[in-house]
Amino acid sequence: MPEPPRPARPARAGATRRAVLVAALAGGGLALGWGLWPRARAFNWPVPEGEALLNAHARIAPDGRITVAVAQAEMGQGIWSALAQIFADELGADWRQIGVEPAPLGPDYANPGLALGAAAGRAEPLRSLVLGAGRQVARLLEFQITGGSNSVRAWELPLRTAAAAARAMLIAAAARRWQVNPAECDTEAGHVVYKANRVPFQALLADLDPDDAPADPPLRARRTLAGQALPRLDVPGKVDGSARFGIDVRLPGLAYAAIRQAPPGARLARPGWPAASRDVRFVDGPDFIACVGESWFAANRALAAAHPAWTAPAKAPGPWLEAAPAAALAAAGAETATVAEAGDSAAALAGKAVVSADYRLPFLAHACLEPMTATARVTAGGVELWAPTQSASLAARAVARALDIDAADVVVHPTLIGGGFGRKVEGDACAQAALIARAAGRPVQLIWSREEDFGHDMLRPAVAARLRGTAGPRGITAWDCTIAAPDVGAAFAGRNVGAMLNRPAAGAGAIEGAVDLPYAIPNLRVRHVLVDCPVPLGFWRSVGHSFTGFIVERFVDELAAAAGADPGAFRLAMLNDRPRHAAVLRAVLAMGGPLGRQPGAGRVARGLALVESFGSIVAQIAEVEVPASGSPRVTRVWAAVDCGRVINPDTVTAQIEGGIIFGLSAALFGRISFAEGVVEQDNFNAYRLITMADCPDIAVTIIASDADPGGIGEPGTPPIAPAVANALAAATGQRWASLPLVPA
């Protein structure tokens, strides 16, 4: 029988919020929202005496040490080392002489990948136009942010270009000294070389001429450091304790602040302070009270004696919030948008043996081990801020807005981050620290208690989905997917960019990962139902993919079971025109197959999931053991990843491992619920994380690829929940349609 024609890919309906945001920025539509943003901040990366500035991204010391200014936040993902490795490779430097510093605020350090999400999947020349607009907007607004797994994707070319220009400058200086043609010189291991002649970079400091740096320098055809597992620069300090995180900052005259915040949607009505004390100072804000003391313990103890009164919110959060997405699915009047459509799914589903499923996913917290913290010093000239922030730009703007000053008067010193996952892109703790420091008249370090950290997180929203489909031996024949979820992008933009963007709308951006499926499906419809959510929502590691990965891959497995097909072969049959996806899937099947219940091993089974996110493709197989009594245990996980060109394979492996563990905690245990207006899970005893004893054995294979780099900080998270749920279904014969998988 001849092979049937491949179905066309579904058309995407409408633009994502990211695309709209980029377009609005490029058109000046956010002028009011960004009114406090500095437009002309001077170059402010300090150059110590005796050192020479190669360009805005690196300087060199007389002993040959090269310091690279890294604009992306280091929160364990290894980005300080990865970006420095890119620069050192193109420059021809000696890795043993490379160091890093967080870059200051300024247009040279604006994230050039602002529009990567908006440009994804678009044809030329629109793709280049969107990317160019994003770069220009980022520079105009000096927008520094770490998120969306775009650090290497955004910075590889700019850093290579900057390093190539610096290399040309060093070569020109050496060529003048030797009276030779610069085209016959090169750099390697921290030296300029010409035949048998070698001169170290630092010996050329006095001869460097910025006019020798071309605007568009040629890049190396062959790199030597890319793809090497070089030692990470941040690890030694973390091992010996010298690394400085946000809570490690110490300043002369520093005081410590503890805080208690209003429940979601409420404001401060009365602070209810105890009797005055000479040991602490009381401070109150519009929606918080705080105590300032010589130690955090003293401040927090005094705070416990306060009895604040809060205003009543319009509608206090409660169990109804978790039920809201399912209610929205059933509501005839809910705002709904069809975001992808191909063929005729209604006709294909009519009168057939239709498989249907409903899925439920809960609110989730970021649960960073380092709670929210910031240190502020307020003077007549402005504010200095030390913070573990994913966005120095948003931190500066939050402080400026809170103190009613110009954002150019806020100096941000980023520190290492003890877990970010999207939470520390927010500037709320930074603004609070500045307000408290101003009131106290001295530098203040604010640290949220664990209870405050859980109770005032910017949560991953609860989600519900309803799917219907049909399948045959060759794959899925019809797919109808409706997902009810809030618009997290609108919540974030309204809080951090401008109130004019706080207009939630149904659209593709809210359910990323459910729109552009890798599988060839002839009849498909995907819809988003908008859910109103009054509690603060934020970006959580892998954002929409964190729930659409579960919804999509869980239902693919259900359709495979209905068709009597092996889950791996079922997926491969639909990937004939996606060779990268197929290669990743084959690799993980070779590692962890066979799938399903394992013969002769009791209730032990293996489940599969395949998810593309942030430009990278990850497939995982999870092995789950289900005892006769007690909770299931994930014993082994196999993962294969194609993330394009790899800078440091050890970092890629570590991030996939970390993403699996992070996602496994959420899949097994993660749930935030509300009662009487507050979060019920206020510490790790009620919001469990995977411990070392619970952690499965993890094996990771990286697929060699010449494709452009994809992200790696987040793509390891989405596949683990569906892989575990699919294994549980194979082991028990039950449908696993909601998370968490282990009930409290």
C-alpha cells in the first residue's frame, strides 16, 4: 500500500503575547508604561588601575587575567562560565586566565534575545525583522533579564563578535611590533602568534588602539573550546564558601529586616505594633509591616508580636480557585480562542470510537531554597541595591517606582542566586528593601521568612484541559484539545512593564507547547479558554510547557493504548518530517526501552514523553516501581536531548538532571491550595521536594547537532511528569489524569 500524503502542519491563529509585546515596544506603544526607564545611562563598568578595556564585554589585567562582563544572572545553570567560554574561545584566550563579573546596567548588556520567542517558526524576512526589533528595543530600554532559556541563544553571536573585534585589536598591536601582515597572525592560549613568534596579550596593553577593532569582524571558522567540558568558574567559590549570594551581603552599619505582607488582594489597614522597643524599628508600607533590628532573628521575633489588620479582598482566595479552570471549560460564556487548526477535527471525530480525557494541574510555588532577599542603601544621591535578581533592569525600575526617583539613580549589584526558576525576575523584595532602608535611615538587608516566601509567591497557575481524539496504527487521526488557563504573560507585564498591558486575553501564548505539536496530525483543533485569576501569577520554570507537556504527552499515550500500539513506535510514525525529534526519540528508546510493564519485575513499568521547548528537544523514559502499599517510586530516568551546538556538555547534562529533579518534585508532590484567603502550604513540610534518597538514577545522552543553540535551563522539566504518569498507567492499568501523582 502506498504511503499516504503527509498532512499539512496546523495554522497558528493570531499572534502570541510576546510578539504583540515586541511590536508594541518597537512602535513606542509603551512610552507611558516605561516612563521611569533610563534612556541614556553612561557606561559604568569600572576598570581597575593598570587594566585595559578590550571592549564593553572584557578587560585585561597586567598579569594576563581577562575578566568578562556577563549580563545574565548565575543561578546554578552555569551561564557565567558558558558565556565566558564563548568569549574566550573566539578571542583565543587561556581558560585558566578567565574570570567573570556581573555586568552593570547599560545598553551594551541588554538581552539581545528579547524577541526569540516571537520570531520562532516565522519565515524570513519577518523573522529577521522581529529579531532586529527586539534587539533595538532591548538596547533602548536597557532591558537586562535572564529567562526563557535564551542566554546562550541570545549572546553567542554578540559575544563572538565582540571577542573577534578584540582579537583583531590585539593582533594589530602585535603585527605593528613585528612589522608583519596582521592577516598572517592569530591568537591561541592567551598569546598572539606569528610563525615562531609569541607575545602574551598583557604585553600589548600599551599598544592597543580601539581604531583597530572592526565593526564587523570575521569569526573563527574553527573553535577549540566550544564543546569542551571546561571547569565552571562559579564552582570553586561554592565549594569553599567564598561565593556571595544575596543573603551573604555585608555592609558597614547593616541592619536586618523581617517582613509580614498582606494576604493576596488585601492592603494594610492598621499595623498593630507592640510597645516601642529600642532594639528594633517598626516600618509599615501600603501592604506590609516590617521590623528592623541588629539581627534577622531579633527583627522576626519582634514582628511576631505585631497584630496587623488587613483590608478584606474583593474575593478571598479559597478552594474555588483550584476549581476555576474546570469551571471555565464548562462555561458557555468563557472567552475562548482557537489557536491552531488543520483539517476538519469535528468531522473526523463524528461517529468514531473517540478517546476522551480531562486533566487537572494545580497551582505551584517556585520553592527556591534561597528565599526572597535584597539589601538596599539609600543616600541623597540615589540607591545602591544588592540582590539575587534575574533582571537588574526590573529591580531598578521597581525601586525607582517605590521611592519615586529616576531609575538611572538606582545602582544594582547582582549576586549569585540560590534558585530562581522565574521567581527572581520580580522586583518586589527589592522595592520593599529600599522602602525599609529609607525609613530606617541605614543600610538594610531584607529576608523573607519561608512562610512569607510561600505565602506571597508569583505562582504557576492551576490549569484544566479536555481532549478528544482518534487514532490508528499509523498514529493520531483526529485531535481536539481545549485548555483552560490564565494569561500569565498579562499578569507579569501589567506588574512589571505597564498597566496598559494588564489585559488578559485568550491566545496561543498562554498555552505554549500545545499549539505547535511535532506530530503530523491530519485533523486538529486547539483552543484556549481564558481563566480569571485574582492571585499573583508568574513565570515558573518552563512556563506553559510545564503543563502542556503533561497534557499533550499524557493524551498521546492514551491514544497509543487505544490503538494497541507501542508508545514509542506510535510517536515515531508521526515524526517522518521531524528528523531531529525522531533522532532524540530513537536515542532515548535505545537507552531505556522497552516501554510498558517490565516482565517479571512486579509492578514496575517505564513511560515515555517527548517535548520540544525553548529551541531544544528532550525525550525521557521514567521507570516507576509501584509497591503493594505506599507511594510509587521513580527509580531510573533516561533522557536524550538535542539542544543544537553545545558549549559545555557537562553543563547541559547538569541542567537536564536538575530540570528532571525539579519537575519530579512538582509531579509527585507539588500543590498550592488556598483557605480563608491564604496559602495553606507555608513550608517544606507541606510542600515536599525530592530528597537525595528519593532521587532516581539519571542517564543523559546529548545528540550531536550543528543546529543553532537551543535553551537548556528549562527543557529538562516538561517531559518528566508525563513520563512518570505514563509509566504509572502502564504499571497499574489506571488513568492518571491529574497532578500531583502522590496525594498529600
